[in-house]
Amino acid sequence: MLNCLVHLNLASKLALYFDVIYVPRTVQIEFNRKHRSRYRLNKLFEAGVFQKCMYKDETNFRLLTAELDAGEAEGLVQAQERGAEFFLVDERKARQIGARQGLTLYGTMRLLARFCLEGYAEDIWVLVRRLRRERGFRVGDEVVRKAIASAEMPIGRFSDRQESP
């Protein structure tokens, strides 16, 4: 998720909806290793809204990595440890676990739809095509349509707690 928002130069817009965005160490390492735009992530950290999250309960992390990638597992453990209300994630299994933990979930499409609605981004279909072409992003058109339909619902600190695509 973060790599898509950074790629589209929209990650900084998360500050409109969330007071702080914690980035798990595993995600930081993966991002810095795989993405040419790592300097953009560092700028987000410097701006202060994004914070490096370095600690996690190793036992819970190991249990979750049996089902999830390390980044999602670490994020869920840290969300639980910090008493987070929101969790930004696309991966289906991580969303299911996050919902069981009582987290309000937001995926890339839901965030993009809201950015577009508020005029911070161009047409969502243009963004989706770009992500598919440039990042190999996989998302079904039905998920995009659901995100567009739910775009009117506020996000983050302005929302009621509920799951969004």
C-alpha cells in the first residue's frame, strides 16, 4: 500500500486523515531495498507525520508470519501494541485478522477514491491504470467501484469505525 501511495506522490495526503502513520521496520527495509523512490519515504519521516516503528512482540509476530507476509504481520502486532484504531492494508488475510482485532481498515483504493473526491488526485481510474502498468498492482474493477461508492464516507479521525475497501 505505502509503495503505491508514494509512487503516486500521494502518501503525504494521509496526514489529512491520520495524526500519525507508523511504518513497521520490515516495511521500511523492504521499501528501501525494492523501491527507487526511497528518498520520498525519508522525506515523509522528516515531515513528522510518518514515524518509524521499530519494536514488536516477537512471539505474536512469529505466529502471524505463519499466515502473512512479515510487513503485514509486524504492522498488526504493532497496531495491537499501540492500541491503534486504524490499519492501512490491502492484503486480504491481513484485513481479516485486523477486522477481528477491531481495527478500522483502509485500503489503497478507498484512500485513492477519497483523495479524488476531495480534489487531491486525478481520476481514480487513471491512477488504477497507472498502478497496474507501472507497479503491477492487482485490483479488480469491482473493488475500485466499491471504493468509489464509499468515498463519501469520511476517513480516519473524521470517520465512524467501519471497514472500507
